[in-house]
Amino acid sequence: MPEFWINMGPQHPMTHGLWNMRVKVDGETIVDAEPEIGYLHRGYEKIMEVREFQKNVVLTDRLCYVSSITWSHAYCLAVEKMMGIEVPERGQWIRVLSLELQRVASHLMWLASYGPDLGLLTGLLWALRERELFLDLLQLLTGMRMNQNFPRVGGVRNDVPENFDAMCRRSVGYFLGKLDGYERIFHDSKVFLMRTQGVGKISAADAIDWGVTGPNLRACGINVDLRRLDPYEVYEEVDFEPQVWKGTDGGDSYARFICRFNELRESCRIILEVVEKMPTTGAYRIRQPRRAEGEGFAHTEDSRGEALFYVAGDGDDRPYRVKIRSPVFSTMAATPLLLRGNKLADVVAILGSVDVCVGEMDK
Amino acid sequence: MSSGSADAAVSAGRPVKGIEQEIRAQLVARFGDRLREAQVVRPQVARIVIDRKDLVEVCTYLKEALAFEHLSCITAVDWKDHFEGIYHVSNWHNGCVVQVTAHIPLDDPRIDSVVPLWNAANYHEREAWDLMGVVYEGHPKLERILLPKDFKFHPLRKDFAQEVDRQYISRRKLKGGK
């Protein structure tokens, strides 16, 4: 058959946002693919140059509306590195707590969108139901369900509310009990296994070469978790295990699913540990200098991979230049490798397992 | 493709203490005074400043001899009198990050592409060209990526003005005046 291009997007149920996946098919087999991005480009890096350091937190929240705190935290961390200030210990613990709550909420959103991609509508309903638990906790902590505007340069905006540890324990305990049921609907579904196992494979060497990070890289069997490899905040004092694919046949959609799914449990473990170990008194924020000069960068383990912020200042109260490195942007470069050789019907199943967030990809 | 990936699979995923001093010493020993600056910024982070003509050589050494297999990020900064190309490369074995800053003259914004070394550079260089207008020579497909294909400008340059110089709400404005 003659080969031809098909546009999947920009309006397509698969895209979970606005972008276009062009695939070249020979019959039903994909021979080439090319992502077209930029539909959601809002010029963040330029806008941030006219706002003061602290005001940019509002913008970075909206980079990924599913995982706001991890993004504004990465920005604050980079600015702190530039200014040379360090957050008080209690502030760091509160940050870790909010980051992990956000990570669970973000992974549940991914699970909720991945289920319907594969025809498992129950996954959507269950995951969104349980996501409410974590949104409620975030609302208690920050006052917002979305776009929390919580981290600050120099700490966090407010202290944890009274009795928050008990509420965390109750919600997380309830959620952990529910997770077994999740495993059953996904793992016991023959359809799910058929559509994920051995599909969308990428080798470990290719994944590193193309800059794939986060759970997608760990699914290839590579033990890289920046919370461990380049510890920030108080992650060094928290006992947790990065979720890495253990077998030899990793790198497919199934391995990516398992790594992300297991991170839900691991993040819950961190939350429980943090509320146990967190000091009950002390400052959670220090006053930051208004102006700064120099350059700084920070890279953190976002829900989707390595988020890197590079901030340069010229002595004014605004950043001179901000660079946002989005993990999805880099992973998108590697998607043609994931897709080649698979069937057209599997595009949705493969790209769903990558966890695309267009907001951060297009900046 | 990359040589050390088999080792990466068995790496402990833990940082190695003092690695940044060692990496810096190795870079200084190899390149000497071709490095304009070579500092340790903080634990696990080293920073070097080079001229653009040395970029590929330094990056090849970093990747092949020192196993910096992961290219995190490429960006460019417009300092009004010159450009800086900024490269963050990481080593997944010991957690070290090296920030390579390459000086690019303002009137000739060109630098060699590092796509032959890391495929990850492909999108980042396209983005840097799109937004900042630095030409990466040898890049396989240097096209607009985030902005529309017929866009005429490179908006992150400092001579591309924004609507306001500073987002600012005056007290008078808050009280209802102009």
C-alpha cells in the first residue's frame, strides 16, 4: 500500500491537550511519526522577565495545571540557588509534603485519563474519585484545589493547618486500601495487558540519548530519581525506594504503567513518613532579598521527569532570563521511536502511558 | 548507542560525594587555559565557561571520557553585548551536573550543534533558535518549533519589546485613578 500521513490532532481525544501527532502509515503499521507542538505556547519565559521574582510563582503554577506545586517549587528552588538562600528546615518538610500530595494527585489524573484511552472507563471514575481525597488535603493546606500558588521564594506561603497530620493519615490510609482494587481492574484485565505489554518499546540507551527522564526512563530499568541522585529539600532524610522496572524486558507501555502506578504507593509512604518526622515548631519561611544578581539553576523530579529551571538575574528585582526545561518536551522528541513499527490503533495506548501535559510542553 | 548504559542500569542511583571537584580537576587538566572559568558552584555542580569554537570538543570529552550521557537542557541568553549558549549535562552514574557556558558574539550568533553527540539536543536547539535566534550549525532540521512557521522574530531577544517594561500596579491605579 502507498504510505501516507495521518494527522492525529490537534483536536483528538488522545491528545489530552492541544497538539498534533502526525503519523505515516503503511497499511496499519506506523513507519514514521512527527509531533507538532506549540499550539499552547504562551511565551512564559518572556512574560516572566517583567514580573518580580515572587510574582512569577503564579505563572509557574499554570505551567502544568495538574501538577502545579512541583513546578512552582522548581522555580523557587532555582531562584533560591541564585540568591544563595536556604529555606528553614520546617519549610523544607512542608514543601516535601505538598510535593508528594501533588505527585499523587497528578499520577491519579494520569491514571484517570489512561483508563479510557484503553477502554477502561472504570479507571477514570475511580481514579478521579480518589483524587478528590488529595485535592481536599491540598485545599486544606493551601486553600486551592488547582493552581495552588503555595511555594514561595524562601519557603512556603503558610503553615500546615491544625491536625493536618491526622487528616493525612486518614486519607492516605483509606487510599492505600483502595489501591489494591485498582491493581485488580488493571492487571486482571486481559484487554489492558494485551494493549500494553510489548507495545511502544524504547531501549535504555535510546531513552538516555533522547533525554527521556522520570518514570519513563525508570521503566527502562535505569535507576535515576533526582530525589535520590541529586537530593533537594529533605529528601535525603526520607526513606523511600525509587520505582524502577526490575525485569529485563522493560521500556514498553506496561513497564511505564507499573513504574508510575507503584509511585502512587511510594509517594503515600513518603507522606506518612513526613507527617511523622516533621518538626512541629520553627520558621517555615525566610525573607528573601528583593534584588539578585548572578545565575542559578535547579532540577527536580517532577511527576513527569526532570524539571529544570535556569534563572539569571542582572541585579534587578526581576529575572533577566528564565529557562524552563520541560520533561514532556524532551520525551516528545523520542515519541517517533516509541511509535515506529506499532499499529495505528496503539498510538493512543502508547502516548497515554507517556503522560503528556501540553501546558508544560509548550510553555 | 551510548557506551555506559549497561553500567547505568546497575548504578545505585546515589550521588558520589566530592565528584564535582574531581570533574573540575579533570576538565582543567584536559583543557587548561582554554577554560575561561572553571568553578564548583555547589555540591554536585560544576560550571565552566568556554569559547564557542571549543564547544564540540569539550562536549565530546564530557560525554565520552566522563560519561555525561544525559543532556538536560540547552538554552541561550541575550546579554545585549553577547550571547551565551548554556548547556546542562548530567552524569547519571554519580549525579554530577556540569553547566557549560559558551560565549557567542552578538553580530554572528552561530554555534556548532551537539546533535551528533546527544539526540536530546535536537528539540532544545530548535527551541533556542526559534526563541533566541542562535543558529546551530549542523543541526538536521533547524525549524520553528513553538512559534508559527511564518513568525518573523526571535522574541526572547532583549530588543523584542514587550507591551510593558514592568508589570506594576500603582497605588493611584488601585484607588481608581489612571
